[in-house]
Amino acid sequence: MSAPVRVRFAPSPTGYLHVGGARTALFNWLYARRTGGTFVLRIEDTDNARNSQAAVDVILSGLRWLGLDWDEGPLTGDADGPVKGAHGPYFQSRRGDVYRRRAEELKAAGHAYEKDGALFFRMTRDPVTIPDLVVGDVVRPLTDREVLDPDWVLVRSDGVPVFHFVNVVDDLEMGITHVIRGEDHLSNTAKHVALFRAFGVEPPKYAHIPLILNLDGSKMSKRDQGASVQSYVDEGYLPEAVINYLSLLGWSAKDVPELFTKEEIAPRFELADINRANARFDLKKLEHFHFEHARRLAPDRFVQAGVEALLKAGIDTSAFPPGYVSAALLTAQEKGKLLKELPTWTDFYFAADDAVVFDPEAKAKALAPVAMPVLQKLGERFAALPQFDAVSLEATLKALAIELGVKVGALVQPCRVACTGRLVGPSLYHLLEVLGREKVARRLERASTAG
């Protein structure tokens, strides 16, 4: 019987959470949930010069925003073993005793030796075969330089252990069964396999996943658009949309719907379905996923996200009745691709009646002098309505258009600009209903005298 699956995400805190790292975390999370296994979070922070608590916080907040919850961590100190349900994560900087113990173990077995104050690993001279669940078997022979001296540093002369050493020790100590990581780590893996075997154990199963490239095929750097997870938060993306899109960057399976949540797709996530070819990041496709997820959100969730987006734009909705805020935002649920665009569709709901800003082009087109009498008549008809709802408002406006012998648009455009300041926006009749009788009357009156 095989051991329970244990996977890990092991980022270095260097200032931001890269989209490639987020996808690696996601694939590990999905596989853990698919197998009923454990998803471990480990912060590889042995490089004191580059690491900071702020950088750690960026990683943790990014994972929490994506909803990628990890399963275990230590309670306190270096010696604590895995604790299911503890908040974690593990920090390599707190595990010095573990690395010192394992280094002494290698020395005692003749696999490591000291030279020039540093500890070196006695690397195998034979080619190393790396079995990989995605790439297939990879044979790593020694390079010409390594033939002369294949040994490598485990612990530097300043006492700091190197990445390759602590990475393997932690995977060994934490019982990691599958290492799912980016293909750029494949070149390191021969060292890791040799080190595992020096400890007398077989390495975990490796699955090196394809890289995420820009559309032009170049490697995605931190300066490229969409490279940082925080940019999705700032730009007003829904985490569900980001998760959906990242899942499909390098993974595909038969009969998978275009739209899904991570909980829906986890039972179908197989490592065998990870693609071999590198993925290309397309921001337009991500925007499409966001729009489709946003329009399917439960109303209360969309309203919550909308309130947050408005607040970021400097629009505080707290002074308005919750029912009014909800109704206003829901008229724009199928408008715009990103939540950051929501203010341009809904800001007029939360402006004072005498502070609605008329777009110059919209004013010139819809609030010409000829429209003033029309607005006054429309205001009179609306004021007389016994029921101020979308159905009644639409019927009244269309009836007035017939009476005046004009097209409906000749009334719709002036009315929309008078109440919103713009030529485009949510459904006119529904936004009028939400604004209410008094606001609409005041705005029509103001606009009818604006020319």
C-alpha cells in the first residue's frame, strides 16, 4: 500500500508571489485534494540578505486570496514535527538544528567532507536518471567541468546551508511523496536525487510542470504584465477567475468545462494530464474568465466585491442603505470585464444630484437645447406614475416617444445622460428604478436647465 500523498509549495520570500509560483501552489493543492493527501507550505528563507517578513506576508496573503489553504505546520521551535491543522507555515530559518544533524549524518557516512571551511557533498560520478511523471525519464550525465570535480557545497564556510541541501532535507523530514514544481528546477534534480540516496532513501516522485511564458514566447519576468499575483488583487480580478485560468495553463483533461472552481476541478486533477509544452499567458483570456465568473457570482458575493472595488476608487457606500447599494451594484453585474471598472458604471448612484458630472461628449450629443422640453415632459410623466418601477418607466417613456413622434432613443439618451452623466451604463429603466422617484426628478430638472 502506497504512503499517503504529501506535497509542498516551497517559495523563497523575495518580494512578490509570481504567477508561476501561484500555479505551482495550485497544482500541488489540487493534487493533495484529489488524493486526500496533505498540502504543506514551507518558506525557504535561509538567504537572510534577500528575505524579509514583508516578503513572507506577500506570499501568505496571495495564497489566502487565492483560497489555497495549507494543511499543517509546526507549533513552535525547530524540533516540532508536523501538526495537522496548525497554521504554519514551516520556515527553514528556524530549522537550523535539523540541518546540522543531517550534515553530521552525511559526514559520518562518508558522503560529505570539509574543505576550506565549507562542507562538500561527495557527488556520484555516474549519470543520474531522474524519473519524472511529466517529462519522462531524464538522464543527467556529468558535464565536462563536473567530470573533473563533481562535488558541491552543502554548507558554506559561514555556516549557512545551501538551497539544494535544505530542500532535500526538508522533503525527507516532512515525508514529501511528490515534488510538483516548475521545469526550471529540473536542472537541480540530479543533485537532489543523489542526496536522497546518500541518506539511504529513494527520492519522492517528481513532476516538473511546464513554464509560463509571455505571449511572444519570452520568459515571464516580474516586470511583465500579469506576473505578480498582487496585480490581480489591485486590478480587481476575482480569485475564482484567476484560479480557473491558471488551472488551464499547462493542464487539460477531457470533458472539462471552460468555467469551474478549484473545488469542482480537484476531483479530476491528474498529474498525467499536465501538458509537456510550455504555457503562454494571455491577459485577454484571463479577462474573459473574470467576466464570466463575475456574471455568475451569487448576488451577495458580487455586492461585497463591488463595495470593495468602489472603496478602492474612493467611493464610500457606507452612508447609503444596504438595499440601495445592492440594487445599484447588481444593475452592473454584467457590465465591464474587471471590478476596477465598476466605478465607471455605478458612481452616479452615489453622487449628490447636483454633482453628477456630465461627460462633455455625452452632454453635447444628448443635452442639446432641443432636448430640454423633452426632459421636462418626461419628468412630469415620471412624477405622475403610481408605481415607480422599471416596467412602468419603460412604458411611460415609450408612450411619450410615440406621442411626440420621435424615436425612443431621442428620449433614452437625454434621460440617461441627465441621470448618470454618460451615454452608456446599466439598463436605463432599472437604474431609474434604483435611483428612485425623487433623485430622478431632481436630476431631470437639473439637466433640463443645463443647456
